[in-house]
Amino acid sequence: MSRPLLSFVIFFTVALLVVGGMHYYIWSRLVRDTAVGEPWRRLLTVGFVAAAVAVPVAFLTMRARAGALADGFVFGAMLWMGVAFLLLSSLVLVDLARLAASGLGTLADWIRHAPEAPADPERRKLVARAVAGGAVLAAGGATAFAVTSALGDPQIHEVPVKLARLPRKLSGLSIAQITDLHVGRTIGEEEVRRVVEATNRLRPDVIALTGDFVDGSVRMLERSVAPLAALQARYGVFFVTGNHEYYSGAAAWVEHLRRLGIRVLRNERVTVGDPGASIDLAGIDDWRSGGMAPGHGPDLAAALAGRDPDRSLVLLAHQPRGVEEGARAGVELQISGHTHGGQLFPFTMATALIYPYLHGLYGVRDGNGSQIFVSRGTGYWGPPMRLGSPPEIAHVVLT
């Protein structure tokens, strides 16, 4: 079994367990505990089972060639996945609060030596229905806001960055970053065109595409990504692979992007600027790409071999990893994506535990002045929702 296929099988198996458990928990709180009468109980139960099945089926459909009907099915299933997550979060929060209150009440009764009050079935049902109604209202409001954010125009995020070795003549050099666009079933040609037009309006000196641009094959998405050929920058448009390119045929995508006039940096560097005033721009394969495609894998040493250490150096890398290694090698600024800034609160908090560089500009600890900028991403993955992490196009200005 190939490594990309093995990764997908593991991911899909874990996803099935998570999705099944999530739907059972929501069903138990919204249907079982509220004592919904027939026929609504049966209808809602069937609905939850169908919704739970739809989510993994949608993941399997995402990379298949199909028409508008499949696109609509995937969009609906992914939207429900986001709604279910928000419902789950609301219910878990209430359950934790009730558990804490119950624990405090039990402790107080124990101190007073008071007997435990008998359970009141009607009161329990009333509380369960109040909790269910509150959770549905909270999730509904959050969903409306999150969908509006995800489907709206990306924000322009101005990011001023000081580099010690930047030639004075290049002060003001701008890099527009697009990342994690995730063109596929729910993000298509029109959305790509909007992003291209917004990026070109910035009139950047460099455009950096830092991976996870596609969720599907070249054959499936060739038309959708065609607007990328219209990207314009004074010193060029550059791309590095993300992990999702390796689920979609990375070698074919590298060649296709080159045909669109985009320079793909695969463990290599280029000179950016004018004669007498320039910097090094390096790019490496995705951090997880080793063994996922023949000849692919991150190799910072190869990208920097023979470099003049006195020159300013900017590194494009999809994932915000290996930052300290880059700092030791002389990288002044690493530009990354991948995290989506967590994309959907409260998932943001879990993402922050995995990625200490979650979103924004950071100084690298003990990095001799090295910095890293991590974008929230320009599209979305999975649910067409962003809560607390709006989409963005970063406009990095070097001084």
C-alpha cells in the first residue's frame, strides 16, 4: 500500500470513529434525553444516522469526477459537519457546567450531611429540553456567522516585517501570500478568480503560494485553477507544495502549475530583486512529503547550498515546522500556512496545542532575530465555515 493511500485509510478510519461518536452524543442529548415523542423520535433518529453516513461518503466523493449534484451533496454534508461540531461544542460546554455545578452541590450536601434528593423525571426532561433548545440556537447563530465569513472575500492582512540584512534599496519589498485555498468540490473557478483579482490589486513585488491549493486531480480541477495564470508580480509568482497536493497527485500538479507560468520551488532558491540589491527566496517541499511521491521530500540544506550567509533570506514552507532549524541556517523570515488559524472555534484551541506558531508574526525563540509568519489561509477545508479565523491574503512588506 502506498504511503498516500495508507495515510488516507488511517485518516478515514479515525474520521469514521469520530463522526459516529459525535452524532451519537448529539442524538442522545437532543432526541433521547428530551423524550421526543413519536413519530418525531424515529424521524430524527433516521436523520442523524443518514447525516452521520453522509459525512464520510462526502469525503470519498470529494476527489471523484462528478457534476453539480455531487458538488451540492458535498457542500451540504460538509456544512452539516460544521453545524454538528458547533452543536457538540455547545452541548459539551453545558454538560461540563452542569457536572461542575452538580459536583459543588454534592459537596455542599455532604458537608451539611443532607440526604440526596430523589430524581424528578419531569424536571430532568424540562432541563434537557432547555439545554437542547439553547444549544440549537447557539449553534445556529454561530453557523450563520461562520458561513458568511468563509464564503466572503478574504481580508487583506498587512504584515510589516523588519529584516536586518535587507538591502536598503529593497525596503518596502512586498510579498503577497495565498495559501490553503483548497480548490475542489466547494471552492471553484469563481472563487479562485476573486482571490487572483484581490491579490493583483495589491501590486506585489512577489507572490508566494504556500501550498494546499487543491483537493483533486489536475484532470478534475484544471478549469477551476485556470485563473492562477493571471497572477502578476514584479519579480514572479512562486509555489511550494502542501500536504494536500500529495493526496492529489503532486508531480502532475507541479508540472501543471509550471505550465501556468508559476515557478515551483522544490528545495531550491532564487534571487529576487534588482542587480546590486537582491535577496534570496528559498522554497522546500512539504514537511510530510518524504516518500509520498518519488523524489519529493523537504531538504533545506539542498535549498541553501552555496548561499552567501550575508544575504537576506526568506523561506517558503507550507507547514510552520522546522523553524528553529531554519533560523540556525540563516533564515530571516519563514512564510507558512497549513494551520488555518484553527478555522473553527473552539477547534482553534486544540490546534494551538499542536502548532505553537498558529497565526500571525512570531519571533523565533533563540533564533538570532529569525521570524515566522503563519497565515490563516485563503480558503477553507471541510466545513464551509470560519469562526474566529477569517480567510485572508497576507501582504508582507519587508523593511
